Amino acid sequence: QEQLLQAIGDIGEHIKPIAMAAKGEAEKLGYQVTAMCNVFPSLAGIAIGAASKTTSSQLQNSLLEKTKTVIESALQLVYAAKEAGGNTKSTAVHGKVDEA
């Protein structure tokens, strides 16, 4: 459980830097996205491991579903950041980054 929370926290630490880079720091965007995406495999592995040790199928499903939601939300931010591209002038897309 502690590892799962740590992995989710690691993703959370990259959200603001990605959003800032997407809106005007193109040179930092690739690094920030890569750093966050590198957490996904370990998060998935930890969630699968935790679910396999749980006897309740309802709890297993809930854990895996919530993990999927976290990763999908992070990917939504990545797609919005890609669209913004670190361009300060693409303000129309900045709203998508904030929403993600």
C-alpha cells in the first residue's frame, strides 16, 4: 500500500511542472513528460501485486479501476501538453492543459 501511494505521489509531483512547461517552457516539456511516464509501469505492477494479495474480488476490481483512472488522467495531461507544445501563444490550448 505504501509503494502504491508513493507511485501515485510521484505522478502527482510531475503534474504542475508538466502544465507549466506545456504553457511556455518547451525545452522542459519532454523531460517532465518522460519522468512522469516512467512511473506508469511501476504503478501498474504495484497495483497488480496489491490486487493479487487481496481476497475480495470487489476490492481487487476497485483498486485496479482506480489505478487505471489515475493513469488515464495523467495521459490526458500528456496529450494536452503535447498539443500546447510549450508555446506561450497557444492560449486556446492552455485551458485543456489546466482542465487535464
